[in-house]
Amino acid sequence: MALEPMVVRTKSEAAYAALREAILDQRLAPGQRVTLTSLASELGMSLTPVREALRLLATQGLVRQDANRGTWITEYSPARAEEVYQLRLLLEPYAMQLVAVESTDQDLADIDAALADFDRACAEERYSELPELNAALHRRIYSAARAGVLLGFIDRLWQSIPYQSMNVISHHDRSAEDHHQIVAALHRRDGAGAARALRNHIEHAHAETSHRMERSSENTGSTPPAARAGNRPK
């Protein structure tokens, strides 16, 4: 397993970014036990920034820590993924309607610039950059809602999306089309239209995540937790 820290402000942020990416694309597998020393060695860092990164990942639910037994990568059950996406469908369209009302002309110009960055990376086949550019675009859109508490909840949900990197890369054309529909609606100040386009965008991602989790379950021969827990209400 090769872990490469991203270029960010501090060593703990670099460790966090690299570990989070490895968890979400399953280079660090669900249920895998990890040690501080092995991760520090992989990253070429001292123990302190890696320890801080693991603490942050634990607060976001991406790892489980036990003082006596060690640290494990959180297993993403279909039920957990379902909950995350249902919450996204509640919160993010609401944020989008706020953006349609609250955003300034400068906000829209910044959103256009973030959209252009994503489109340019697609055209130039810089696929490894797409997950971060996708997140930056969404973050820039939601920040225009002027609702800090809501943005905090949305950020927390985004930290918990399994397979996010792979979904964006493998379906970048559809993501780009969805992005353009959302941004066009915002320029029209059409909050309902922007929210509707975003719901479609989230539902596409949800379907792809469910498909990936089913394939992962088939490959491991495990019984999906959702089959044991029953279906959640839609």
C-alpha cells in the first residue's frame, strides 16, 4: 500500500488528507487494523502528525479507536451509506435554495471559476484531481448560502461518503453535466430547479455507491449488514 501525503499546510493535515483518501478508495480496507508506527513509516512522518490525523478521522467516524486494542478502519455498511445519502438529500437541496437567494454576483463568478476548473481537469484527463475539484466546487456553492452551521453539517456528511473518489472519477462526464445544470439554475435564481438538479446528482452518486458496496460484498462473500438490519424508510 502506497500512501502519499497531499500538499497542505501542516504535517498533520497532510497525514489526514492521505489517510482519508486511502480509506475512501479502500487502499485501507474496511475492518483493517492499522498501527501508528506502520502508518507513520508509510507516510515518512513522525508519530505525532499521524496520531493527530487519526484522532480527527475518529471524530468523523472513518476509524474506530480503542485505547487497549488499537485502531481499525470503519466498515461502511449499506445501512450507514443509506443514512448518509438520505441526510444529504435533506440538507443539501435546502442549502441550494438558500444559495439561489443569498449568493452575490461575486459568489456566482467564483462558482463559475470552480466549475471551469473541474471541466478543465476532465478535458485534460487529470482524473486524480477530480475528487478534490468536485469537493471544492460543492463547498464554494454551499458557502454562498451564508449558513455556517448548515455548512458544518454538510461538511461532516461529505467526510463520511464511501467510494467518493472512485465515483467522481468513473462518472466524471455525468458529474460535469449535473454541475452545469445546478449552476445554470443558480444563475437564474431558480432555487427549486437547483435543488432538483442537485437531488438527481446525489441520487446518481447514491446508486453508484450502492452498486460498489454490493460488488465489494460479493467479492468478500460477506452478508450485507442492511440485509440483517432491514430496510430504512425512504
